[in-house]
Amino acid sequence: MTQDLWTAVDRYFSDKLLQKDPTLDAAIESAEKAGLPAIAVSPNQGKFLHLLAQLVNARAILELGTLGGYSTIWLARGMRSGGRLITVELDPKHAEVARSNISRAGLRDVVDVRIGSALEVLPQLSAEQSGPFDLIFIDADKQNIPAYFEWSMKLSHPGTLIVVDNVVRDGEVIDPNSPDDRIAGVRKFVDALAAEPGASATTIQTVGTKGYDGFTMVLVGADYRR
């Protein structure tokens, strides 16, 4: 198996199952022109997030890691009418590109882009009583995933779905001696998740245009109390 094959298969399914979307294409193009890193979710992954938002009938979504707003658009389009999405981005330049893309998509009135460290913004959201959220997508720095998960549980309700991206890391996640603090962050998150009685979870390994990685899905339990 090779990266070329994974990419070709990804494109086969996206060409067959996803409609051409100039708005989403423009979001990717503008991010590239602005020099943002090419780490946005793939089209198939974006549609997956969209379907998840529809499946949970999301009215309130929280995203950690906006980048250029590509995944934000997919998520926001999956919300029910009257929904609200809050997305948090550390880099002001990234947030500026995202706001432009979100506005072009006609979603400016339903998406709130917050600039700053997620570990500073999350307590603010709690103080504002912005939650609970129906769907939370964590796609920010991996070092702080344990803290992001802790806050996500606080901002959840029974039935909330939490999705954590990029947890497999080319398989390096199984190395307990890895010097990479991103790997350490993922492993600490997995340990915390395993010890959390209020959640049920699984991890799915993936291959595609984004290489070899995976995501963890967490369902907050019916008896969970914040």
C-alpha cells in the first residue's frame, strides 16, 4: 500500500459521492494563497463531519482549531436551523482567512470565530454559559488534547459527541518512549478517556490524502453530570 494509492482511492470516493462546491474549493485555495499549512481535513472527512452534525441534530457546535475555516463550513452546514457554531483559533492570520471564507459561504451570522489560546477561551465559554454543545470537534495542538478533552466534558451534555482528530500519528501513538510531545499528549488523552466513566469511545484508523492517521469518537453517557 502506498500514499499514491490512498490518495487515488480518496479521490475516487470524493468524485463519486461529493458534489462540486465552489465555496469549499475557494476556502482551500484562499488558505493556500495565504500560506496556511495544508493540514485541513480532506473533502471526505469534511463530509463525515457534516453527516455527524446532522446525525446528532446539532444546534450548538464547538470547534477547536479553525485554520482556514474549511472544516468549520462543513460543520456549520450540518447544523439544524437556528444553530450556532463557535470555533477557536490561536493564530490571528488564520482567523482572518477563516472569517473571509465563512462569510463567502454565507455563514457569518451563525459562526463565531474566537481568537486566542483555547485554554484561555474555554473557561470564558464556560463563564458565558455558551454550552452545552451537541458536537465538539478537537483539531488543535496535540500537546493540550488532555486539557481540551477535560473542558469538552464540562461543556457537554448527555448525548454530546466529541471527535478528536489526528490521534494515530502514523502509528507512533503506540510508542510510550516517543520524545514527541504531540504523541505524549495523545497518549495522556487516551489514558484520561479510558478512566472517564461518563463517556464511551472508540478510535478509527484512517488512510487517504492526509496519510495514515485516525480519529477518536466519544459519546457522553446518558448518566453524565457536569
